[in-house]
Amino acid sequence: MPANKSGPAPKKKKGRRGRLVLLTVVVLLVAGIGSGAYWGVGTVRASLPQTTGSLKLPGLTGPVDVTRDASGIPQIYADTDEDLFRAQGFVQAQDRFWEMDVRRHMTSGRLSEMFGKSQVKTDEFLRTLGWHQVAQKEYDTKLSPSTKKYLQSYADGVNAYLKDHQGAALSLEYAALGFQNDYTPEKWTPVDSVAWLKAMAWDLRGNMQEEIDRSLLTSRFTPAQIDQLYPKYPYKRNKTIVAGGTVSSLTKEFKPKDSDTDGQSSTGTQNSTGTQNSTGTQTGNGTQTGTANNTGQGFQTQLSSLSKTLEEIPALLGPNGNGIGSNSWVVSGAHTTTGKPLLANDPHLAPQMPSLWYQMGLHCRTVGAKCGYDVAGYTFSGMPGVIIGHNQDISWGMTNLGADVSDLYLEKINADGYLYDGKQKPFTTRKETIKVAGGESHEITVRATVNGPIVSDRDGELSAVGKNAPVGNAAPDRGEGYAVSLRWTALNPGKSMDAVFELNRAKDWTGFRKAAAHFEVPSQNLIYADTKGNIGYQAPGQIPIRGKGDGHFDGSYPAPGWDSKYKWTGYIPQESLPYEYNPERGFIVTANQAVIDEDKYPYVLTTDWGYGSRSQRINDLIESKIKDGGKVSTDDMQTFQKDNSSEIARLLTPYLTKIDIKDPYVRPAQQLLEGWDFTQEPDSAAAAYFNAVWRNTLKLAFGNKMPKELRVKGQCLNVRPASETGPADDREKLVRECGERAADQAQPDGGDRWYEVVRNILDDPGNDWWKTEDRPGHPGDKNRDQLLAHAMKDARYELTSKLGKNIDNWNWGRLHQMFLKNQTLGKEGPAILQGLFNRGPWNVGGGEAAVNATGWNAAGGYQVTWVPSMRMVVNLADLDKSRWINLTGASGHAYSAHYYDQTDKWAKGELLPWAFGEKAVKAAAKDTLTLTP
């Protein structure tokens, strides 16, 4: 049913009545759709799982109890490891099998088998990457015997559920899919679970999009201008995760300091591969002059097409880019009211229905040799174990480290092979057959070089490259053009699945670090706390060491694949990755900021960090609380998670309020900013207006100057061709160019990179970025204050159209809404199906790069694209006093009472009690199901 439009949902009793009314309407609407099919109440209810009484689960060695609390969150009790994970598979299939099934078809490049020919191109790209093949190699050659045993037990539990449930009995989506496609799910396999880690790694792959974007920007901007759009990390202002340390000159082993260091210095990012040939200057009106000998139209087309292909790959975590992040922090007992550590985590992912996370407890009745787990937290449907949470001894959280673990390589190819170090080498090839529901099978050939699979083969536009690829003078003859291959750490078989179980069993810092050493992809910041009072941080992951090429190859731009000097030479040793244990300051914050100051570390982790807006705010909140001996409580940790403060508002508003606005229509809007405290509450008119001004400032200063490949799809401008110079009012020189990028991935996105871009020019009112082009009848802005006044006027008219003429009726929540969409039928299905599976909107506070990171893309609009996908606060003094919340609910069934029963509380920043001990779990239990052999 639709969620509230402007506030909290109705009370439970009223909500149930509304659900029944809507159910009746649904039945009437869908009756007779598709080949005479008819949905009744029985169809809708058929997939809701049994949660009480008893059921047979073949393969168990003893009874297993599954209790569920008032939110439907399951806690499983068993006597052996195998029984525990078999039951986990069964229970997750009960609640979320549609999600699991779609995910495994995605990771194996088989979406066309479910959804038909519309998914063929997506499958082609996914088959080219070969996630499932890599997962199979991991299972066959890398994973421990115990991990394989657990994976098989989990698969057996899933398959036991599938044996007795088909079609509508599995979920409402299968009933809908049955209208157009005779589809039956196949058995679950252990490799299906392992392959999920590849999808997770893909969405957290680092700076691939930035690598593409920088190359696309060369059609409009000079290297110096592009550097201004990707500024250096502000080490002097925003603290790194690890405060200090040294590296042994003999072993290059990183030696952390257990105390803080002040006066961090900025060394900047090392830049460019020597493959960029742009030259040019900027004129007084903000337009580029000089030669535009950058990437050439053909290469622009190739990279643009690759970017579009990447957009079409289902992003299970959210759009890749600067926004994909998370908050986590841990405070030692010396600074808490409990006397033991408090640990918080909230990963920022795309809002979707159901939430990506699944809350669960996995408990051995007696922890020992036969049964080694007593753990609870957040996991993924389709994977055994717990990803983030705590056991009886330790707790851990994760944020995206953002390490650069992928590189694009230009390849000089012909029909038979590719050039490498002056010699022709044959491709490595394999055939892939894509089965298509309702159509003929489709066969492709996947080609790979020594650098990786050729991803440019997967689109007709990518088969040829243009006249001027971004390479140096020593590049080979272009012939018909360059191809693009991908090197990525996740295409190496690894042991990340081992790490999940090792984390779940770890009892101390040593066991935690051992597990982290196997967590190779995706590379995450791992924070730690234990019941003895220790806190820590570890950066894990397989992070490449790059050859220097002809200068310094740092992964910022595509590299010449034909030259071995640009290959990866190895990986940073695990013992050399940054870590910290019980630092003197008494707390650790990770929120996608730089891990360590560059002059303190010999390796390049990435050149594309988050810029530290959220992390520094969290640091400031903690420090303000503990100064003069203050203590942090569990309530404080929860309050920090709800912090809606805007750093860019704090920076920019003083400039906006000083501008002399004489327009009587705009002046009242400007007055909203006077005395505003820079917090983005849902009912704030000032937050609505400021964010509209910020969006329009970015559009005028940067967005309208971007190449079409980075602008929002369908937004058209009359612009000068990239290769042309001359007066802006020369109509014959202007061409109509329309944007090509999805709204949630266009630029400028307004994230904290853009905070830094604007900060760097804010005290330079004559900077060329503030200048816009003169157009017939419309003189351009000549300086900062003119552009900001222009943005304030445009924002006033934009909000009038969106929220009404009366400023008193404006508020941020009406503008900044969150929708929860089923990631398959809720996005691409008929409108009637979208109504069945989607929920929303919710009016929310927070914003881009706020701690309460309800992110939005400034180029695309105000709709929420990122959210804290779950929140938790773990109390290491008393685990039963920990708290948690999920974005939606435990169930993936559209009309379950637990489909989105946590969302209203989530939107208010509330947390649920998190029972862990057996006594507390029993007290919270509402349903108990016993699974028997």
C-alpha cells in the first residue's frame, strides 16, 4: 500500500484496515490480466511463510527452533553448524526467495531467462565479466572445507523450501511473471551464494566511473580545469581514519601509532598517466579556447557508450560513485556512560524494496566444537552467516574503503589478437550462450587480453574508436581504433567467503585481523570493539600496486594496455595495510574519508577518496561530547546518526545572505536563510530553498559547461561544439546537445567533492568558473555574486513550480522524498505491478554528505538516491541493550505485515531493541517455528 505523503503512517489498526481495502482493490484490478489469469486473496497470501508450529526439514540432525519477534526478525537455535546454516537457507527462502533468485540470475548473467530479450545486453556484459566463473573457481580452489560445508548446508535448506513451493507459493512476483513467461526456479547452489560477493564488489569497485568521467571531460576542459574539478583531499581540515604511523624501510610494514598526531600536511594526489594531450586556456566569459586535442570524438563515443552500459547493470547497492559510502564509528569505554565501547554503523545504499539487508540471529545452543556460532546482525539473502553485527565477544562494522581496485586499459587490437610490448598476442576466448525467455538463444564470444576481458565488445558503438585517443606520441597506429579492457581484483578467485565465517567466530582482535586478511574483495574499512574494552580499525582488501608507466600511473585515467610498464606489479601486503588499535584519542571514525595521510604511507590506495565532510562532522560531534570529561551514551550515538547538518550550507550561506537582492519576489526567499542553523529537517523551508540554490549554483557554474555525456538525459542546451571557439553569441557556432546520463549518476552530483570545488573558488569572485556565456538577449554572469544572485532567482522560481508560490508552505521533506521500489517488476513492470510492489513516498530530512545521508543528485533533482540502509548501535557492556533498524522489513512479500513495518521508525531516526541473549530473545518472541529432521 502507498506510504504516507507528508508524515507518519497511520496507527497500526487503521493501517491494517487500509491494507485490507487495498487488497480488495488489487484483486479486482488484476482479475483477468494476462491469458485469463486471475488473482484472488489466496494468490496474494499463498507465499506468506509458516512461522509457528513445526515443519520437516530433511537433512537436519536435530530440531531447530526459529523464533520471530514483533518485527518478524528470525533468531535460529541449533546444535550443529550444518543444522544452523541449513535452517538459515530455509528461513531466508521463506522470506526473500524472489530477491535471491533475481540476484543469482544477475550474478551469472542470466536475467534474460527470467525477463526476456530486454535483458540480453545486460547479460552480455555480465557474462563478459564472468562473475559466476570466478565464483566457481573460488569454490573449487580457494575456500576452506568448512566454508564449503556451510555453503552446501545453506543451499540444501533453500532447496528444501523450493521443493514444496512453486509459482505464487514462492512470491507474488512469480505469479506476475507467470503472465508472460513459463519460468520455474532451479535448485540453489553454493556458487550462487559465493557469486553474490562479486555483485557487492562491483557496486563498491572504486573509481572506475571517475576514470571514465575524467576522460569524457577532456572534450570540454583542459587538464588544469579537470584537476580543479577533482581537488586534492583536504588533509589539513578533515581528519584521516588512521591518525599516524610509520613504515619500516626494509619490510614496508605499516606501524600504526597508538596516539594522535596533529598538523597533518597536504601532499595532494599524484596525477595523470601521461596519456592526456589537452591544451587550452579559459577566456573571461568562462569558455574554453585553445586546442581541444583531448580524446577525440570516437574515443568520447566509446567511453560514453561504456558508461551507459555500466548504468544498465543492476546496481544492487546503488549507483556507483561518490555517494556510495557509509558511516561507522566506535568510542572506547573511557568515553562512554557504559564503561565499555559503543559501536555504530549505517551503510549508505540505494533505497529499494525490500531492503538489501536481512536481520537475523544465528545461535548454537551450546557453543563448542560441533557448533561454533553465536552471532547476530545483518546479512544478505542468499548468503550464509552474518556480514555486519556482533557475536558474544566482539562487534564489527563496515564502510566502503574506496580503494582503487580496477583499471581500464586501451588495447590495440585486430581480428586475431592484440599488441603487447611490440608483439602480437592471441586473445583468450570463450563462448557464452544466453537463453532468452520467449525467444531464441543468443551466443557471444568473450575476448580477453593479459589485462582482462574486453568490455568494449559489448556494444556496437564500442567496436571502433575515434581519431584521437588520449595516449602519448609513442602509441601504436590506431587503425580501426582502440578497444577497452578491464582489470579488476574481483576477477581473481579469493577467500572472502572464508572471511565471513571467520568474522562470525572471532573472539578477539587477533581473530578479527586474521579474518580481515581473507576479506579480499570488496575492500572495506572494518571497525572493531570487544567486550573486554578494546577498539580497533583494519583496512583489508586486495589492493593493486601499479607499474609507473612513462611517468606515474595511478589509475586516474585509462592506461595503454600494450605497454607492460603499466601493468599491476603485485598487491599491497596484508601486513602493510593501515590499522589502529586502542588509539589514545579513544575513538575511531570511518566515513569514506582518506585512510591515512599520503606522506605517511608508501602505497597508493586511491586518488579518489570521499572528501571527509561526514567523517569530520562525526569527529566533531564526538569530540564536543567528550571534552572536559563528558561521556557518550547509546542515545548520543543514535542522535549522531540523525544529524542533519549541512557543511556546504554553513560555508555558502554567509555569501548568499550578503548579496543585495532587490527583486521583491526573490528577497523573501533569501530571508529564509537569515538566522538558519544549517540543519536540514523535513519541515524546514530554509533547507528547501538553500538546496535549490545549491543545485542551481552548480548548474550555472559547472553543469551547463559539462559535455553531454555527463549531463542528465534529455536536458538539452545550445552549446558550442567541443572543437570550436569564438564569440558565444555567434548563433552559427552553437549546436543542440542533449544530456545522456541517468539522473542519479549525472554531474555535478553535489556531493562533498563539489563542496571542495566550490570552497576552492569561493574567495575568488572573478574566477572563470563563476562566469557564464553571453547569449542573445541574455548577458552572462561576470562574477561570483552575479552567479549566486542568478541561482537564488532560479531557485525561487523552481520551488514555486514544485512547492507553490507561498513560501510559508515550503519544506524540505516535500521536495526531498524517498520512494521504495521493487528492483525488478517495481521498476520496469506495468504500472499496475509497480503499484503492487512499490511503497512511498516518505518525506525525509538530511541530505547529500550529511551524517544522516539521505543523498540526492543535484544534477538530476531532489529525490533521494542514497539512504542509511540500516542503522545499528552495539553496546559492548550489555549486548541486549544494543539497538538496530532496517530500512524496510524482514519480509520480501508485498503484503506481509513485515514488508515495510520498520520504515516509519527508520524515517524518524528511531531504533528497535536488539535482543541477543537467549533469555532476551525468548522474552521478545512472538512466533516460534520448530524445524525437525
